[in-house]
Amino acid sequence: MRFFSSLEACDLYGRSCFVSRLSYLCTASFNKGQTVRISMKKLKITEMKRLDTDTFRKSEKLPLAVVLDDVRSMNNIGSVLRTADAFRLSEVCLCGITATPPHPDIHKTALGAEDSVTWHYFETAMEAVHYLQNKGYRLFALEQAHGSIPLNRFEPEHGEAYALVLGNEVKGVSQTVVDACAGCLEIPQYGTKHSLNVSVAAGIAIWQVAAPLLERLVKLEEQR
């Protein structure tokens, strides 16, 4: 097997060969010119150590919840539930016209997360807001607003519980709900559009807030 330290050197052997190798190996050069092969073989499902539904429901969750305020697309709802499962969110609140499981269109994107994630239905988003506030959550609307905090600058505090509120695909989060939140988080955007798909925005925001919380959760589980 041949290894190359640069694209120029690889040209001697063939640029096409170099490109094909990138799909399954990478090289790392050290001070002495050594090259190390790093395996990038895809994991099998049995190697991913996934939790079953019962174990997931009993496991410790992040102090992070999501509220869907009049989200109309069932595919978006399912996607958010799937993301909530991936990062062990505590619960998801489905409000107003937001559909609830079981439904084939929700299952299509949730892929069973509707069974693992704890979810509740509220007739209005304000009911969900009060429910979470009474449980000690600090709510932030994912919305473009005066005084909003860029998502990349938001730092969750240790010991606090948070809830992200996502709104309707057209109207966004209702102003009444925005007023009841501790603040607004905004995903900085630099293109010609000023909005993202609800489930895409949810995935970005959930990961940004969940990442430091997950580090603490993993450390706690490792100590047990």
C-alpha cells in the first residue's frame, strides 16, 4: 500500500487514486515524516451501543426541553422528536395545532422517538410556558427579535434548566409567548434567506445548548 504526504506527491501516482483513498483512510504526518493510517470503517448498528426504549425512558436526561408552538408539519414534529431522543432531552411540549403521536407522518421522521421521548400536549403554548416555568425552566424563544442573543454566544449555566420554544413555519413564535420568555436566541444567518426549516433550526439550537450539558452528563455517568 502506498501513502503520500501531499497532493503534489500523489500526482505521481494518480490524482484519481488519491481521491478514492480519501473515502476510507486519512494520513497524519508527524515531525519525523511518519505517516499513520487511521481506520474509518463505518460502525455496525450493534457497535453503536444504542439504548432500548425502556432503558432510555429510565435514564437520566438533560435539563433541556422543547416547546413547539403551532408547528403544522408532522414531518417537522417527528424530526424534532428524533433530535430530542438523540440528545436525551427531558421532554417535548406540543401545543396548539401541533399534531401529536401516533400518526404515520410523525413516525416517518421520528422513527420511533415518539415512543421514547416524553411529550405532552397543551391547547396553547402559554400553558406549556407556565408548566415549564413552574418546574424551574428558563425559556428562550428561537426567534429574530430586538435584543436577541446570537446562539453561538449563549452559554448555559450549570444547574439551570432550559427550554427552547420554536414557532409556526410562517408566523414563528407568537409575540405573547416571546414576551413570557427570559429572552430570544437567534441563529446568525448570512445568506439571502432569513429563516430556516423548523426542524433544521431545532437541531442547530438543541445541539448548541445541549453540548456542554452532555459533557457534564457523560462525566457523571462515567463516575458511576
